[in-house]
Amino acid sequence: MEQLLQNHELIFDNEGYCLSFKTTDFDNNQQLDDVKVNPIAFFKKFGFLVVRDVLTKDDCDKTCSEIFNIIESKSPKFKRNDTSTWDEFPKEDAIPQYGSPSKPPVFTKQFIHNRTNPNVYKVFSSILQNQDLLTNFDRCCFFRPTKGVLQKDGTVVDKPEWGTKNNLHLDMNPHAWLGNGDECRSVLDSLRYAHKSEFIVENNQPSAADGIQLQAVLNLLDNREEDGGYVVVPGFNHIFVDYFTNVKKATPGKVIDTKANPSYNFNSKELPYRYAKRISMRQGSMVIWDQRMPHGSFSNQSNRPRMAQFLKIFPANTVSKDRFLARSKVVKHNITYNIEGGPFPLNDLSTQLLGLKDLK
């Protein structure tokens, strides 16, 4: 098991970023086994993939601005252009230890544009081999720099207290995933989205019965290794079943409660933690991974911030009819009445991905 993880060394490009692909690479290389050329071959081997230029610089800038809007609306003393005010990170309805300024999912215009971006859709649909997909509604993060932070008097200071908590986890209950899917499906079918938090709940209930599930992070700034951010355990997709069947097996006779335990956190002494790798990537890149992959983030160790949007797109056929209808109505209301600057402008792709195609 450990030997397999040792055999999944990362590949870097000549600028020091993790090897990445273009969206056009999905068009012509499906029959090639070379992981340096074929993104699908890379994904199958490593369990994750970086695709560059998914978002434009303008997309990224607008998304960063929306993140700063969230922060400044919650903490008026925080000013995006004055790093000396960045002590004032939101604490209410936020997750500051992981750099998330909003605990509820984000429903803002550019965030939704990104979720329904044709490049994003192309990558997900190419890996899933499925065109009938829905997008989720998730959070974002802002990692403040921890070194050389400019103050009002012109001095620079280190801010180790701004560092986020290192973590490695699964957004699922792995033992529920290994079952027949009934526990997960029961949680999902009960969702009616009376609270926005239910959009977070739906992210964490995949099962083997529903096939491969994917998650992603949209990277909004150039992100070097020392800037902190996304980590993953390359190759763990090949040992997931073995690990949770034989190493961290379920307690015999204990009911698997995936509603009460919808995630799994690895401790630093576990094998996967030793093989967690930071994935550096350029602005506008998307890292996408098999949901069975241990992933998380490591803290910032530089004078540059990190900003990112979290994302999942999944097959529509995994959603029951009643849940789909309830979900669609809530989404329609939010994008019509709760978007700054007026209703979200729909096109054919966004109508499909938002689940509004059949809504009257």
C-alpha cells in the first residue's frame, strides 16, 4: 500500500508548477496512455488533475472582488487594499481556521458564472463521460499571507497567527461510500433546501452505487507551493477500498450514520498524511479530483495571499424527483431575487447546470 503511494511522484513544469493541461487536451488524446499528454490518463493514475486557463484573468479578478465584498460586509474595518487591517477577518458565520469568510454557500453573480463556465463543464463532463450534470453551491477561501505583511508605518511584520489549520480529509463517510448507498440516498432524498446549509450537506453524501463523484477548486491567484492551499494524496484512488476495508475499517455492529458523520479527518500519524502533496498552480487553473481522494490544505508560508472557490458538479440522475424540484425552486429564487445587480443571466448551459431546464 505504501509502495504504491511512493510510486506516484508529482510531475512539474519548467516554471515549477504542477503539470497541467489545457481544455483542448481532452479532445484528441483519449487513446494515449502517456500521463504527460493525456489528461484522462493522468487522472486515472493520480486521482486528480490540474487544468489551466479554465477561468480568464477577468473572471478571477471579479471572483476575488466578490470574496472581498463578503469579508468587508462582515468586518467593516477590513480593507482589501490595506494589509494592516487584515487582522479583522470575519469570525461570525465564517470558518476562520480554514480561511472561509462565509460558512453558508456563496450565491453571487461571478461565483455562479464560474460554476456554469463552459470550460468547467467540459472538464467535468469529459471525466464523467456524462453531459447531464448539475452544479453545486459551495464556499470559498482567503488565506492571508503570514510573512512580510506591510503595516501602516511602512514596516513589514510576520503574521504567523494568520495561518490556517493544516488538514487532510474526505468530504464523505468512507464506510457509507463502501455500502449499498442506502444511507447516503436517505440523507439526500430528505433535503428540501429550507436552509442554504443543505447545499453543503449534499456535497458529502456520495456512494459507490452512484459512480465516480468529482470535486474541484478554482484557483484565483498564482499559487506557489509556499503560498499554502490545496493538498492531495496522489494515487490514493487505487487503495481507497483496501484502506477503509482493512486499515481503518468500520466498527463491527456499529450503525454507519453518514448524516451525523459526513466526513473523515485523517490524523497526522496516518499513512495518507505522510504522502499529502501541495499542488501549485497558476491563476485561472482548476484542480479536480475523485472524491475518494484525501485532500485539504496547508497553511500559507509566504507574503502572498491565496484565494479560491470550491466546486462540485455531479450527474443529475443521482437526484430524486422530489428533491430535484425543491432544489430547483430554491435555486431559481436565489438567482432571481438575491443577486446583486439583478437576476442572474441564464443561457442554455447555465439553465441546465442550475437545474432550471424543466422548471415552469
